[in-house]
Amino acid sequence: MKKLFWLVPVLLVFVVSCSRAPSQEETEDFLTGLGRIGETSMNSTAGKALVDLSSKNPPTGTKFKGIPSLNIKNVWNAGRYIEVSKGIEDVYGTWEYRDSEWVRVDSTHPENGILWRWSFLDSADDAHTAEFLLDSLTFVYIDMDSIPNRIYASLDIDHEQVLWGSYHGTFNDNGNLTHGDARVDIVGIVLYGVEVSDLVYNDPENPDEATSGNIHLWAIDHTQGDYRVDLYITLNEDESGDIRLTDSDGWEIDVDVSAPVEIVEEPYTYIRVDLTGEITKNGRHAADIEGTIWDPEYGDHKSEVYIVFSDGSRRPIQDFMPEGVVTTLIR
């Protein structure tokens, strides 16, 4: 029994340490870390190889129109999501970059896709053989549009896979995305994923804009011990919404987004959206979130979103997030 009494203060210290609120420094470190997820992506060999491929203007037979933007007001403007010209099948096969131009060396492989092969110089000016495969292409045909509903992609450098990706989408009779999922994995660096579900289009005046639905995005950073972040966005029919972010360390951000309010102040008509939220770790309060988004931003109408700590101090959320991320999510 005497030995048990010795355990009491030890257990109390453990309980108190586990139940204390996260400090401001811990909260700031968490927020700053969010902006570093996958930061090595574009500086990776895979990222540079894709930029190099794009600069060489490979034959695709595709045209891009209405690329979706992620926002609370219109979740995804998914109408005519990606239009692909009818002639894409004409460029199926294997292409090699020779003497500053693309030459098709095999018109039969891949059967339902395109393989681009070229010589790639890394940051040390060492030459590598790069191959980017766009394969397993299938389409839905609506009116005069052909819309891809399944794609697989991979990037190999010196016959070693450094990136892969997949996409699948479901569309309504008007060619609007209703469900979809995509993955991009830069091997050994970061995996990105997105799922879109239950997109509804019931505004006759804006038939290509979703009026409600759900988006789930996530990232798994392989360079940080498979640290994972999930972002959930819900759009309601009144254009209000919810944003929830969680990570594998127990942090959570919950934000309520108000329905937009139209404010007329000549010569402008403004749209105002208010945000309120909370940051917690393992259920313990760390900070509040408050702010207003204006569109357009003129004069005194500046978009401001703040992290408010327990001592009343405030810091703009832009101090922690990459520039433009917050307003892009809302608009």
C-alpha cells in the first residue's frame, strides 16, 4: 500500500501534463508545419522532370477548359470539367523527343494512352532517361464533348518509378462532375489525394456550379514519418459551409463559414463572408479563429482572418499559410 502512495504524485503529474492546453508556441509550430507539407515536391527530381516535359510541349490532342477551382462558394465549378478533343486517339502510342521535336516511334503501345520518352538533365546536369505514361484512358461523351472519366499516370526515371497518379470521375447528363477521386504519389516524398462526393447542381441560372457537396483532400508526407493531414469541406445550399482539418498528431481546426451577404456601397457591390472557428489538440482548446472575407477588396474592405490565442494576442492566418490559400478556399 505504501508503494501505491508513491505513485499518486507521479500519476498526477502525468494527468496534468496530458490535460494542459497547447501553448501558443506549439500552436504556431503546428500551423507553420502545415505550409511545409510536401514542400520538396517541386524541387524533387520528379517535379523538375514534369516541368521539363511541359516545356517541351508534348503532343496530347487535349484542350483544357473550365479547370475546377476549389472554394466554399462553388465547391468545384465542374461544368465541362475537362474537354478533350475528339482526336486524342490520333496521338496514342510512344513518342520520343529527338532533335527538338517529338517523333512517334510506336503507334500501338500503349493501346489506350500515350508514353513520352525524353532525355532529362537533373540539377547536377546529369542526363537521365525519363518516361511519362498517360494510360488506361476512358471517356464519357456528352453532346459534343468527350470528358475523361478514368486516367492512370506514372513517371519513370532510368526505369525506376518516381511518381504515379490515378483519377476517376462520374458525371451527370450535363457533363458536371458529381463524384470523383484522384491520387498523386511522388514516391518517397508525398502522397496527395482528393475525393469529391454528392455534388448537386440545382440552380437553373448557374447549371454548371455545384450548390452543395463534399470535398475531402489529404496529404501524407513521407519525408516526415508519413505525417498525415486531412481537409474536409462541406458546402450547403445556402452557400454557407464548414471546413475541418485534422492531422495525425491530434490537432484539429474547425471553421464555420457563413452564407455570403451582398452589401451595396456605391460604386461597388460587395460579398461578405464571416468565419468563426477553433483550433484544438486532442480536444483541448488552443486558439480561436475569426475573420471576414470580402469580394472585391477595396478601401476599408480587406479580407482578414486571425488566429486568436488565449492571452488575447492575434496573428493573421496568412503568417502560417502559403499566400492566397485562405481566400482561395473561401472564394
